[in-house]
Amino acid sequence: MPLDSHTSDYCAKQWAICTRSLENEFDIGTPRVHLIGEIENIFFDFVERNHFSENACISLYYRLFLFSTLVLMQVIESKGVHVEGVALSDLKPVWTSSLKWSALADDTADLETALGNINYSLKLLMHDLDG
């Protein structure tokens, strides 16, 4: 079902805020984000269905960025290739910040419930790549 104009505008505004936030906080602009199109689709789907607050949207975007990056790292490392210049320790501050943004959100419980499977997968990926 297509988004109504108000919802579409809200999603687009939140997307712009969130991508700027990651760039401002960690110097990671959208050109450096792998699978940005897929992340955008998932982001819009979550925000459309849940109408998350700005803080929750930022947390969501950070976690989607982490998820795509960690999955890519796992796939590459499973092929026996070490990823130079990217370490899990470099990405952990993004995880910590996503938790901070979630804690600041009035709708943190809704966000964390909606992200249940993603959170579980992120923890598994971080544990797997840490070892």
C-alpha cells in the first residue's frame, strides 16, 4: 500500500535526520553505508508502521547500519578474507550510541519490541565477529 503524503513526508524527514546524525556523530556518510537502498526500504517500513519518534528513528537507523555492516563483514570473513580498516571495536560505539538514542526516546519500549529479532541478530553477529 502506498504511503499517504503525510506519512511519506515524515519518513523522508526522519531518514534525512538519521543519515545526517550518523555522519555528524561518526563521520559515516551514506556513500560509505553498504546496502543503503535495502536499509532505506526497511527503515521506511518500520517508521511507516510504527511512526517512531525522532530519537527512536536515529536508533533504528544506527542498528540497521550496524546489521548490514556486520552481516557483510561476516560473509567476507567466512570466505577467509580479513577486512582491513574495519574492526568490530570501531563499530561498537555506534551500538552504544543506538542504545543511548533509544533510551532518550519516549517510545523506547515500542522500538525495542519492534527490533527484537534485529537486536538478537546483532548480538550474535558481534559475538561471532569478536571471537
